[in-house]
Amino acid sequence: MASSGKKKATIYDLSVLSGSSPSTVSAVLNGTWQKRRIKESTAELIRNLAETHQYTANRQARGLRSSRSGLIGLLLPIHDNRYFSSMAQTFEAHVRSKGQCPIVVSASRDPEEERKTAETLISYSIDELFICGATDPDGVHEVCEAAGLKHINIDLPGTRVPSVISDNYEGGRMLTEAIIRRFEGDRPLLPDELYLFGGRNDHASRERIRGFRAVKNELLGADPDECIQPTGYAPNNARLAFEAFYERNGRLPRGLFVNSSINFEGLLRFMAGHPHENFADLVVGCYDYDPFASFLPFPVIMIRQDVEGMITKAFEVIEEARPQARIHLIQPELVQPRTALTGPLDALRDIE
Amino acid sequence: MASSGKKKATIYDLSVLSGSSPSTVSAVLNGTWQKRRIKESTAELIRNLAETHQYTANRQARGLRSSRSGLIGLLLPIHDNRYFSSMAQTFEAHVRSKGQCPIVVSASRDPEEERKTAETLISYSIDELFICGATDPDGVHEVCEAAGLKHINIDLPGTRVPSVISDNYEGGRMLTEAIIRRFEGDRPLLPDELYLFGGRNDHASRERIRGFRAVKNELLGADPDECIQPTGYAPNNARLAFEAFYERNGRLPRGLFVNSSINFEGLLRFMAGHPHENFADLVVGCYDYDPFASFLPFPVIMIRQDVEGMITKAFEVIEEARPQARIHLIQPELVQPRTALTGPLDALRDIE
DNA sequence: AGTTCTTGCACCATCGATTGTGCAAACAAG
DNA sequence: CTTGTTTGCACAATCGATGGTGCAAGAACT
């Protein structure tokens, strides 16, 4: 408790202590000293002083001067979800490995909030912005463009800058087919026994629905419109949709394509409200992977999106000199029921 | 991406455009203009100019001058977990409502990384730091103290500043008791049939273990040492521990107290490796809540920590003039199997 | 010895906003 | 008409780091 009011040391403090000028101190400590022909012994002296006085550069000052901050932003819809939080986890690791500082912020899928959040990040002079799952990527683009900020879309595409997204059509196909196959041999699934719940009118949902319908047509020979129920993403809206279906039909569809793990939570809520149903004949396909969901009492087939692949690709593309505003598709992976996959956490060592 | 060359407007630009001095522009735009007796019409003019030129203040410059940044940091162990990501979600909402900018960073439970991350955040002149689940809170404290930065511990306590944590002893007791009661009427549980897996030598684990042992003694009359298996937090280490137990005993214990949802993932991995076991007689208590885990095929009793309560309390305490370095306990909640609770996401409106 | 390099650093403007201080002009009071 | 008082704003220093430029002292060379 020695140094309560102690201010952080600056290059000026070290300048006085070392007898050199502030610019010399600065050069030594930011690595440009050789270019400035500072003597090794001078550098050594200053480095030692910096060490003993626990000097760290004030990044606001540095950022102000150089108009770069060392911050790289990730704009998420929400944190509280395995898909997006693993996005955050993976993003962090990449940014750290570049020696920069990640800053992860969520904007609740609200276009207005997305733009305002981007504005805020820009006012901190972030160096790059990764726009993940934005409801209005092009709106955010405008803001970034006006500030001359490099940016890229992930998960949901925009039209003005490159986008790295899951191949949702292919994923939708894989998942739909896996659900249907699950009933083979058994009493085969009929077209009106396979429903899709959740999602809204965004690119990802549209593509998944397209895949869903295509496969239904190919394998079941029909694809009734009423089997598509885009309830939005809120768990409770999904719950209400299940509730309504149950009310009308006295049961759930045998095959369920659930658009996201968030919507899946709506299914859980529905189930909690019907404790005596055992949902024996149910097969769920969920477009998102969650290890616990994979072990539920009914077969749950899941799609794991390749978060690592998307982030890696996004970093590649954003570094390009003049990136095209095209869409890069990353293949997702089908996960059979009762599968426990490893994730970004497994890269961490566990300290005992 | 696009650096269209357009620079952001500064107070100097607006100063020229409005014919006022930069300081006047600054005062108008940061709200101190009345104190400076700026004419309403002047203010109006400048406000309009700011609007049409999309002015936003450069926060690095402001922060440099005022040595405050408007950033409030949250240091997490990891993102990729429902407990911590809901911490991030809740934290964000609180910070936003104070008109500041949240910055959430993870440090992988590594004491060295925790300190370095804190250093980095400090170099951006963050205004406050919430240290959540840190392996070495007092180490981070040193760093903050040296920089004169307000900070507080959450989830895992330190000794130098206030800490807001779950009542892990009580939670451990509740969970243990609930597991034991689950077997009542049935063939009652024996002391060596109830094991605790996961966690390590941190305050939370110790308290939970203390509660676990106390209740076992009270209700089962004994509390053998070998029933405590602190495997650390890594899922794979937990898996290995389950594997080893299974190897020795040909089955799992009937009652399992799993220290965290991360450790629970280790149990899933074990189960994935033993597809023919049905684990009929198993009751799991997990110290963490996850909606999907709650609906697994065997009874899963969970503890939900009161994240909202902890964050709220932490904000209260950190605002205090001279906060005592004491521990504030927040009561967690027992969640019966097959329960779908709402979370921070439900506060968001869903846009269609 | 005089000239030209090279070495090693100091000086100073600059990034954009904040804030204490000063000072004219307008106005009021005597 | 003189002396205060208030109004409305401009000036300039400052936060800490960066990087272009300049310049003295020593080395090298003729």
C-alpha cells in the first residue's frame, strides 16, 4: 500500500532521470532507437530506468499522435451465447497474437445501436472493426467509411465490404438431410412433419431456409409453406410458436429444424411447461452447436459453424490491400447427437 | 474496407466554420458552455455545424487531457462459457447505462496474463476495472494500485479491495443437499457414492467443498477424503478423472457434484466415450446454470449464481468513497432439473 | 590543417480536446 | 460622464508520445 497517489511515470520523468531528451526516451522505448542512432549504452540506461520505474506508455497519447490506438474492435449482437462468445474468445486470441488489444462490444441486434456503438469505437481511434452478426452491416459500413476505418463483416454479410460467413445454404441442407435420414428405416418422415422454427429475415436465415426447402423437396417430395416459422431470435417468441403449434396439433412436429441455439432455448421453455410429455419421437436439428444440447434425451443433430476458420479468414481478408466486397463462405460441420467437441478453451493451459 | 481519405471533423474545423474559437466549440459540445457563458445562439450555431459535419469528439485527445477515458474494464477468465458471458452481457448493460464504454477482456486464468492485461487496460486510461474470477486478484490489485485505478473483485475475492462473490459455501450446501434428497425414498445415497469433481485451490472451490463436506457429514454421517477430486477447470482433466474412476469402479458414482459447467463438459466427453452406458442411476449437481444442461437425460440440479445481483452490488460498492476491503456475499439460487430460466437476453427486444 | 562524413542526440511542432485566465464590449449604477 | 459589473468569448498552456529537422563533436580523409 505504498504508492497510493503515485502517478504513472512518463517519458519526461525518465528524460530527467536519464539526462536524455524526451524524444530519445521515446525512441528507445518504442523500438525506433536504432533508426535514430541512439547509443546502445544510452538505450540500456533508459531501459533500466523504465523497468525500475514501471514505465508503460500512455496509449492515449501515443494514439493521439499516431492516430492509431492498437485497439481492434469486435461488434457482436450479444455475448451470452456459445456461438458468439466463442467468436469473442477466438477473436481475442488472434488480436493478442498480433500484439494488439481486443475490444469486444455488443449491440443487441439493434441497427441504431450498432451504428452508435461503431461511432463510439471510432472515437477511440480503433484500428480495425470486425462486424459480426450485425442486423444492418451496411449501416455500420457508412459510419466506418466516413471515418476511414478498415472493417469487415462476419456471420451476416454486407454489400459494401468483404464478408466472411458460414455456408448457411449448405449447412441448412446438411442439417435437414440429417434429420430426415434419422427417420429412415423407422416410420419415414412426411413433408408436413418437418418444421423449421426461429430466425428472421436475415441472410443467414434465408439461406438456411432455402437449403431446408430444397432438401425437403428432394427427399420428401414436398415443402409446404406452413412448415416455415420464422419467429425471430427471442427465446420467448420461439416458445410461443411451439406453444401455438402444440395447441393446434396436440403434439410437436416429429422433426424440428431450430434456427439457432437461442431459439432452442425457446423449445426448452416450452418443454419445461409440458413436464409430462416425453417427446419420444422427436428429432431436433439445431443450427449451432452447444455441447450440453448435444446430449439431450432426444436426438439433437447440430451444426457447428467454423468460428476459428471464419476469424482466420477475416483477418486474412482485412489485411488485403484492396479487398473485394465479396462473400467468403466457410463450411460448417455437422455434429451427430451425443458429441462433445473441444473448443477454444482447450487451447488454454490449466494452471493448478 | 475503405480509407476514403475523409478525415473526421475536429473542434478546429468547426472553429473555423463557426468563426468561434476552439475552446468555445469544445465548451458547447461537451456541455460546459453555460458555465462559460456562451450565448445560446452561438451554441446553437455550433451544434448545427457539428451535426451537419458529423462531429464526434476524439476520445483519445479528451482522455489524454482529462486523464479519463470513459472506458470501464471487465477482466474475465474466459468468454466462452455461459456464466462469464452472461457476466459480460450484464456488465455491458450497466456500463452503457452510465454512458460509458465497456471493454471486456479475458486473461485465461493466468496470473501473469492477468497482470499484463490490466497493465494494457491501464495504459488506455480506463476509469475503473472489474476483476472477475481472477486467479490472482491481489496481483492485479498491485498493478491497479500503482496506477491509482479504482477496482473491485467479482466472483473470486482478493484481500486488498472489496470483493463481491457468490456465497459458495451456502451454494455448495444447497446443491449437495439437493443431490442427496434426490435419492430419498429410493435407495439412499451412501457417503462414498457422492463425489465432487472439478475446481482447484481457489476460494470458490474451497468454499463449495467445505459446504459439500459439511452437508455430507450432517446428512450421510461421513465424508471420505477420496470423494473430493479437484481436477482443475480444464474439461479434459475432468474427463480423465471420470475415466480413471470408471476404470477403477466399473461405473460412475451415483451422485456427482460437478464444480462448474466447464468441468461438466468433461463429464460429457467422458459420456461420449461410453456410448453404451445409460447412466440410469445418476444424479448430477452442477455449480453453474446452463439451460441445456438442465434438460439432460439424467437429473441435473444446478446452481445459478446471481450475476445481475453481483454486478449491481459491485457497481454500488465501487462508487463508495472509501470502500472496505471486505467480501460481499450474494446468494445463488438452486435450480431444479428441467428448468429453463430467462437471462439477460430476455431484456432485449427482438426486431422483426 | 582543412574539409567532409558520421555519430548521437536535442529541439520543437504536432495530434485534439480541456480549462484557467484575461479582457474587450455592453450595460448598469451613481 | 465616470466607474463598476456582467456578458461573451479568445488565448494559451497542458496532457504524453512521436518524428522531422538541425546541429555539435568526433572520425576519416585529402
